[in-house]
Amino acid sequence: MLAEPLAIKPELTDRGFVLHLLGEIDFETAPEARESITRALTSGLYRRVIVDVRGIKIMDSSGIAALLNSRKAMPTGSVEMCVLVELGSQPHRILAAAGLVVPLNVIFDLDKLLEVEEL
């Protein structure tokens, strides 16, 4: 079975710069996800980057590595990264099982984030 292609849709909101990821994050698609997330985090243009994985059906260890490596490339103190998940979804379960809910700043509701000006 072929992996579903990854689609990445950027959106600038009052809560931050959102990267909506849709499809699957696996060995084939993880490099594209990592590149897009890292580019947003290191651009100097945004105070908060929100990686929305609510549209991800399957995420494997390559997806976890993409998130962690992007976070590692993030400049210290100048930008915040959050991962927006659907409670109980496959991405949420794999991040929770790996103990990454807190380190990756996993959130469940975009509306509960402060607006960027309030940071």
C-alpha cells in the first residue's frame, strides 16, 4: 500500500504561524515535514509556529524525528513551537507513548493559546 502524500498548508493567524499537515508522516514524507517546520522556526518571521497534525492519519517514528529535529534547530528564546493534535488520535497516542507531550508542547485547542501579541 502506498503512503498517502503529505500536504502542507501554511496559515498566518493571530495565534501564530500555523502549518497544517495533512496525510501521512512516514519515512518518505518526514523530510518534507521537517524542512517546512524548520524553515518556519528559523526564518525569524514568527514568534510562534504551530504544527497542526490534526489532518495526519498516520505518523511513525520518522514523524517524531521530524518534529524533534525541527525543535532542535529552533533558535533559543526567540520562537515558540506547539504541536496541535486531536485528542486520542494516532499522532497524539504515538507522541504520548514516546513521552513527548510536554517536550513538544502538545496542545489540543488552538483557541486556548494566547494571541501572539500577549506572549
